[in-house]
Amino acid sequence: MSQEFDYDLVIIGAGVGGHGAALHAVSCSLKTAIIEAADMGGTCVNRGCIPSKALLAASGKVRELRNAHHLKSLGIQVGNVEFDRSAIADHANNLVAKIQGDLTNSLKRLNVEIIRGRGQLAGTQKVAIATDNGEKTITAKDIILSPGSVPFVPPGIEIDGKTVFTSDQGVKLESLPDWVAIIGSGYIGLEFSDIYSALGCEITMIEALDQLMPGFDRDIAKLAERILITPRDIETHVGVMAKKVTPGTPVVIELADFKTKEVIDTIEVDACLVATGRIPATQNLGLETVGVELDRRGFIPVNGSMAVLSAGEVVPHLWAIGDANGKMMLAHAASGQGIVAVDNICGHDRIVDYHSVPAAAFTHPEISYVGMTETAAKDLGSKEGFEVGAVRSYYKGNSKAIAEGEADGMAKLIYRKDTGEVLGVHIIGLHASDLIHEASAAIALRQTVHSLAHLVHAHPTLSEVLDEAYKRAIAS
């Protein structure tokens, strides 16, 4: 360590990204400190990935045990299935506490100094920290900004945290409203619709764009609607925005045509979850002290190495990872970016291959994807002069899925017809979030359907859904 600085590396924000960066920094022999003003673990551990998956696990069991038709097909009969809302909520809270404790202890065990307080830049290689005991300034050879994100609440929507709330409050499961409106049909909206519908709530889903699940491949979205929406107690509005939401008993929602903004209806519900995405928590970071301006969406500009940019030029010794840079707002992407940033700090030239980073919605069944949608691939093909192929394979032809009685599902494979390179894979079905990693590795290694089609998959396993897709691609 240079004697000029208090630390080799200071990380502002102890979410998944900051934690991953800190662990890697220690393995690279960097004296490291991490600053956190709120909860250790950030959004993922406290208000996102971890508690929501606990709720999905519990509510999924309720759905499964109440599906008498499915169980009867397996030769099983179950009596009346009951659940305790508060116990399910406790399951999520207890898991958060455990993971938060594990994360904190892993840092302490490796002698990462944890500083509780609000950190911000105070100039080049300086951080000012506001703590309960006053303010202090520390120095570091390198600084990583990892402040995370907060839920986005559109204009006209009033949050009270009880009757109108975001996922931050939703994961606490303090109540089960008889009728809940969910604004947004992305990952968050889909997962909460899965939780609420399994536990007996009636749902109205409101999507401003003209189709549900706008971020998903269209074939997957259509099948997801048939499996996850249509058979459940969920009504949907598309091309409609919640122009005004007023908390209370009842919650009053003015619905407007998204294009004209004219009010077309008013509904009254028991509660409203606002699931309209997230925005970076990049205010009050002291970026102005080093001449950095946020982009128009509030993200910190970075290059592929995670180095912060000012007017397109690298700001020495300053890095930004995770939701704050807007490259890919996923917890595991933040962790990967943290490792890449530390590698570059140590002089190893590395970038993140976003094309091979998978994503998943943990609904029942799950949805996952990696790489491009068919539309995006065709757009690229038209620019670069290659044809795109797309094949589908189905769970209904998979022996393991049939044995499980879970044959609703599909894998879609998108590839270049000239070289066979895999461009994208999209899966809906049992264990989709696990299966996608084979495709992620294939994309990372730039593998082709010609080589993948000759891999031998264990039988009978769900992985054969991908095996079938590869074989269909070389036969088409």
C-alpha cells in the first residue's frame, strides 16, 4: 500500500456490487474500506432478490399444494391447505437477517473496514463521511462508487407505504389485500402477481405499453401470459397508464390512455403496488468535486472497465459499478462489475461481457434469458449482413418435465445462420433460472449450435430441452 493514502481502495455502498468488489480487493492484497449509510447488503439483500425469493418460495408451495388436479395426476391427495401470512413474512425477514449477517461477517473476517455513515467524494482520491459522531475525511488510491438504486415512482402517484407502496415495502408482506393493483408488468410486477395470486388476492395489472411484459422476447411473453396471467385471478390493462393514484381506503386510481393521456376509467382497489422500475441513487455523491456530470437519466458515465468518465475522458482512480451506471441493473451484474473494476485497478485489463449475463424472473414457472431477443438479433443482422435463425423446443416433449407433471414451457434459441453462433436463449418453464447458465456459458465462449448439438446431456433431465433446441437448429 502507498503510504500517501489511508486505504488502497474505498467503496461507497455495501450492496452486492460493493461486497463483491471488497472480497476481490482483499484477494488482490488491497487494504480496503467499505462505507454504508443504511442496510448492509443494499437493495438485493434487504428489499429485493432475497426477501422476494423467500416469499415466492413460500407462496409457490401454497399454489402447488392447492393444485388438486396436478397432485391427483401424480397420485397424491392433500387436504385443506392453510397458511399464516405473518409466518411467511417472518420467513422472508429471517432470511434477510441471516444473509445480511453472513455478508457483514465475511467482510469482517477478511479485515475489510466497515464504516457506517454516508460517504461522498470530497475531491480527487478523497471521501467525506457523515457519521453519527460527526464528519471525517479519508483518502484512498482508488474509489469505487456503488450507491445502488431506488424504486421509480411516476408523477401523479402518491406513496404512503401502506396502501400504495413499492417493492421496498411489498417484500415485508404486512398485509394481503383482497384486491391489489400492480402497475407494471416487468420482473417485479410479474413476481408479485405470482405471490399475491397464490395467496388468494385478486389482481389488476396495469401496463402503459401496448403489450404485457414488454422487455421479454415476444414468444416467451405470449406463453407467459397464457401460463402466468390468463388462468389466474388477474385482469390486465395494456396501453393504459395510472395517471393518478391516491392512497386510502379504498385506493383510487385514474386510468388514462397512454398515448392521449385522456382519463378513460377510475378504479378503486384495496392496495396498489408500484412496480415501474428503478432509478439510480446518484444524487449527493460529490461528483461535482471531480468534474463529473450525470447523464440525462441520472447514471454515472463509465467505460467498459468501469472507470468513471468526464466529457468522455477517464477520471483517474474513480470507478462506478452496479445500478448507478445503468449498464445492466441486476445484482449479479453489479458483482461482476465490481470484480472487473478491481482487476483494472490492479492493472489487469478486463471488461464485462454483458451479452452473456443471464437474467430471470422467479415466477412459477420461471422465466430466464441471456443474450438477444429475436427482434434485436434481426436488427443486428440487417445492419451487419447476416441471417438469424430461431428454433423452439418444448417441455411437453421432455421426459423429466412430463414426469414432474410440469410440461408447460419452452426454450427458444436464436443464432446466426452463417456461423451458427448462439445469440440468445430464452426459457420459460420449470427451473428455467438454472438451465439458462448452460446457454450463458455458450454465449460467453462464442460457441455455435454445431458444437453444442453434439454435447451429451444426462437423460432424463430438463437440460434436454436445450439439447433438443441445438439439434433442431442444425437440422433447420
